[in-house]
Amino acid sequence: MRASPGSTPNFAGAAYDPNLDRRRLGVQIERIRSYMLGAGWRTLLEIRRSLEAFHSPSVFPESSVSAQLRNLRKRPYCYRLQRRRRAGVHGPGAGIWEYALLPPAQLEFEVLAKKTGPAVDVVYEPAVDVVHELDDGRGREKFFEAARRIVASLNQK
């Protein structure tokens, strides 16, 4: 889900100048978002290296990647950022974190499924191909329409 044209992300900060930074940060957050949706669990270093290799000569400092991942949790994106401590070669307690990004539609469906209870089998057929983003601009609306129909049918039983 990209931010719609009328609802762009709100960047802020003492050094932020919209004339200089808005376009650059908008491109940066979209690149990070599209990479993370298919990347699975990654450390900031892995994210930075992958993005810099793919979008050379652009630079993605780890602090910027971290900030943009936090921005993706806010409106208009509303993604769920998952974080876990990295085990493996660094060992537990090494202070290195891995991140994964969960699309908003998937999160909302999980919340709906929890409310309906574990005994109910609910089949989710997305109105939008989340991975390829073939959204006609109504994907979110179609999802909620389908969710309301499912809840209504469960309440009638």
C-alpha cells in the first residue's frame, strides 16, 4: 500500500526543510517499504547493503533506514513493524535486531480472525494482490467490505 497522493507521509524534525527533503525522503521510504515487504527478517546492516547495491549510487544510512521503518508504522502507511533479537553468529544479547514488515491488510485480517474465534475457518481472498500492488485504489475498501460480510454471516449463526 503506497500512500495515496492526498495523504503523503508527514516528515518532521528540526533540520527538515520540505523544499529540500520531502522528495528525497518520499523516494527513500518507498524504496525501503518495497524492499522490506519481500525481504523477511533483516538487520539494518543487511537492509542498507541490499538497498545500496540495488539503488546505486544512492546511500541508505542505517539511522535513516531505522527512522523510515518507524515512519512506516504511522499514517498513511500503517504497516506493522516486527522486531526480534538476532541469535546465530552474534549470540543472544549481542544487541543486533532483525526487522520484518507486515502489510496493513494482513494485520487487519489477523485482528478480525482473532475476534471471530479459533473454531471458525475463515478463508481470506484478497481483493488486491498485496505483493504486486495491483491496487485500483479501492483495495482497502474491498477488504473491509469482505470482512464486514464475514462478520455479519458469523453473527447470524
